[in-house]
Amino acid sequence: MSRKRKGATPKTIEERVAQANEAETLLQSPVFVEACELLEDKYINQWISSGAGDEQKREQYYISLKVLSEVKLEIESMINSGKIAKQLT
């Protein structure tokens, strides 16, 4: 995986559209959807079943849920960026 670097060259319209298509395929993939659902259920169940003194574990489950949500939001953002780019062509 490549990391986004400061000063990176902006994507062309064609690259944004292609990325949006890949992102949409990923977001609609049954495997991806199932993996997200399984992780979400796992984190919630672990959060709920944690003991009264397990604040650190609950915090980690909460962070895991937030990260999972942010990943999905980033993919949706890529899709929306591609839709806007497509309108510019």
C-alpha cells in the first residue's frame, strides 16, 4: 500500500473516475460487506460483554468501531469524488 504524501500530484479526472468505480465495486462486494458486519458485531459484542474494570478494552473496541466506520466513509468519499469528476467530463 502506498501512503499519501504531502505535495502528491492530484489525480486526474480519469483516475478519480476509475478509483470511484473500484471503490464502488469494493463497497458492494459481498465479502467486504460480510467482513465489515462480522467485525462490527465482534467489536460491539466484546464491548458489551467487557467487565466493569475493563475501561481500556472498551476504549479499544470503541476505537476499532470508529476506524471501521472511517474506512467505509473514505470509500464512499472516493465514490462521490468520482461521480463529481465524471460530471466534469
